[in-house]
Amino acid sequence: MKIELRKFGDILVSRPAGREAYLAMSAYLLKGVDENELIELDFQGVKVMAPSWADEVLTKIALKYKNLKLLNTENSSVRATLKTLEEFSDFKNLNYAGRNKKAN
């Protein structure tokens, strides 16, 4: 299943907005999806993504679904947010396709 995050806006900020996006995804897009199914999160068209929004969405999805792939993560805001999540949230312990595995 591919989820285009731009459908939730091109500027993804705030924890409440992230919580709302996650609840919408859970109710409509991810309802009944097996935890082993490939979930592709596509960042194409996302201009800005804040760590608080991403923590509410990405971390929760990654904790529930075992096969996660991130697409179109070239945007500097997206990259910075992913790095922040990897350093300071539960996202750091998760494996997903597209993760930057370079040593710091």
C-alpha cells in the first residue's frame, strides 16, 4: 500500500495535525491492512515536515507495520526530520527501507 503524504498537505507541522492525519489514515487507508504488508510512505510534494507531525504519524505507523519503505525523501526538511526522529524518538530502533545507515 502506498500512502501519499502530500494528501495531508505540503506543509506538515504540529503534533495535533499529525495526530489527526494518523487517525484519518488508520480509519480509512490502513483499516484492515495486515501488519506484514508493505507500507510505502511517499514524501513527493511535501515541502516542510516538522518532527512533531512526523512523530505522530511515522513513528506510530512504523511501530504497527513491520515492512515500511520511505519514498522521495530528498527534501532537506524531510531528511532533517527523519534524522531527528532517528535520534530522539522510538523511530530510532526501527528498521525501514531507505533508512540512512551511514555512521555519524
